Amino acid sequence: MPEIPLTRVVSVSSADPRHPAENLLRPDDGGRWRGAAAGEKQLSVVLELGSSRPIHSLHVGNDGAAFVEILVGSSSGGDFQVLLPSAALMSPSESKAGLELHRVRMFGPESLVKGQAQAAWDRLKVVLSQPYCQSRPFGLSFVRVFSAPQEEEEEEKGGKGEVKLPRPRPLSVTPRPRSKTAPRCAFPRTPKAQRARLQGGVVVGPAWIWECQKLQRRLPCGPYLLDGSASSDSEGEEPEDAPPPPRPSPKVKKGAGPPQLDAPKAPPSAEPATPPESDESGDQSEGSDPYGGSTEENTEDDDDDEGEPIPPLPDFFEDKIFFFHGKFPEGEERRLRRTVVAFGGTLAPYMDDSVTHVVTSQDWDPAFQEALELRPSLTFVRPHWLLLCGERQSPLPATPFLVTPRA
């Protein structure tokens, strides 16, 4: 969903100079807005939105408040209207004991007042209250505002009469301009490559990318595997539960066709394959080329070849170990696992003390609380966080995507 930025603090009832309300304008920086002193029962801040659009959802990160109410208004005048009726962020017992001070709550369309959510506004008023504890100052860790998803798609049309471009798929490899020969990967046995194989992935040479680009379709990985990789089937699908046994990459000689794969299927647009040669008994040659074409162009291996290297992906998940809990939509878990491995993370086959992040599509489960009591640093996140990190190829704050108990 496209985020509506917060551009200015219009007014604020109270603020600690060390934690000013301006921190809310930069939710990714980890700052917070907090009241000036303990004992205040209610705080409010009015924020200016970067654009006047209907509001689809809100993410609120607490900092000790018991209740939050959010209203919307316009810079042109008029009274504020309730968008989010008063919602609990902490229970009375949690407030008195100082527990769950930084709970995150996400309010979707079902939580917002429909009439106000469908109109366009450019002012947001956040009202906090804490009637149960006067010994601690309170405030917000962040507030994020999102517009409806379809608005982003409308913006991509680029104007009347223009062709709408498809959105890039997460983790797609953008090829550079091709030189005479495809660059070679000189590090097939690095720890990162070995880790990818252990997680069920495959490691292919750059020639696979160039050939897929040239033919505008996904080719089988088998002929392009680097030494030590696991093989894939004709559609490039690898099993998720356990990695296939490794086997050496087939050696391809200059001018020879690619090694034969199991039940290869010629592309619909390709020319008919050349019939294989037969021996004296009339049987087909066992090593015949199923495509009948030369791969000389993508198997050049001269020492003086020069190619532009493909930049490596960042390792921002390198210190994180992920465990996937529960069920996911069809095909999503595979995509999530590849995202973790691609950016240096580790997949745990079962829940143990090494796990740092639990990825789940489910709501809060009592078992999660038991796990937190044993490991307080454990983080429960929605799959969307992983997908966004992969799409932007940079680490994003997990806070807006945390799975937390319902108040």
C-alpha cells in the first residue's frame, strides 16, 4: 500500500524536548513523541499530510498510552471528524505494571469510520490518553498512514494514452547491457553459494540470465548449474521441504549442445528439433541434443573474455534466523524462503533457541506468548515485511509489521 507521508507538525499539546513531536515525521528513524512530564492524562498532536487522499489504513506504534483516537480534517477549515474511534493500546493492568508499552496496532478499513475513510483529508489529529498510570510520561513511537492499494496502480499508468508498464517482480535480476560474451562467475564454492544449496536453492552462471532475456522466457537451470549445485526439473521448480542431492554440473564443450535433461520440452515458438542420429540398430543416440542447436554463444570460456560483473545482493539478513509458522497462500512460502536466502538470512527447519524471527500469516496465538517468555527477543512478523525488504533490496523496520496480541 502506498504510504502518505507526514510533512509538518501543525500543533501539539505537550512534548518532551528530548522527544519532540517532529520525530513522528520520520517514522523510520526510531524516534518518538512523548509528553513533557508524568501525570498528564491526555495528549494531542495535529499533523499535516503530504497529499490529500482517502485513508485506507493506519499503523500505530505505542509508547505507554492506554487509548488512541484519530481524527481527520482539512487545512481549508472545518471541524475534525472521527476516523478511528477510541481504541485500546494497553489494558489497565498492563498500564499499571508498565507491560507492553510499545505494542503496535494496525487498523484496516474495517476499523475506520467509512464516511471519513472515503473522503480526502490533509490533516491528522492523534489524541492519546492514559488514565491508569500517572507515574510515567507517555506518547507514540510512530504513526503511519496508508492510502488504498489501487491508487498506486493508477499512478503507474503514466497518463492518458500511455501503456501501463508492469510492476517489477520482487527479487528480479535486472540484466546489464550484454557484451560479446556473458560474464563468468568465478566463485561457485563461496559460503553463500553453499548455504543456498543447503536450503534447496540452485546456483547458476550468468549465462542463464542472458539466455532467458534473449528468448524472453525462463529456461531450465540444468545446463547452467555451477559446480556443486543441485539440479532442477524442466520448469525450474525445486522441492521446498528438503534440498535435492547435489551433483556436479555437466561439462559443456565448445560448439556442443547442452546436456540432455529429463523429458525436455521445446518452447512453442522454437523451430522443430533436429532428429537425433541413430546407431546401426536404429536406436536413438543416448547423448543426442534434444534441441538440436548450438550453445557456443553461452558457453564461451576463453581466458581473455571480458564481461561486466553482476553486483551482489546485500546481506542485511545475515545475522537473522527465520522460522516459518503455519500456512501461507499457495506459492508465497517458496517466495518468502528465497527472499531470506537471497539476502543472507538462514532458514530454521524447526523452532529452537537460535531463531530470531518467526514469520506467520496467522493472528496472535497463545503459544507465541509462551515462546516470548522463554526468548523475549523473539520477533513475530507478517510475510509482507519480508516481501517489501526483498522488493526494495534494503532492510525496512519490522515494527509496522509485527504480530502482536489483540487488546
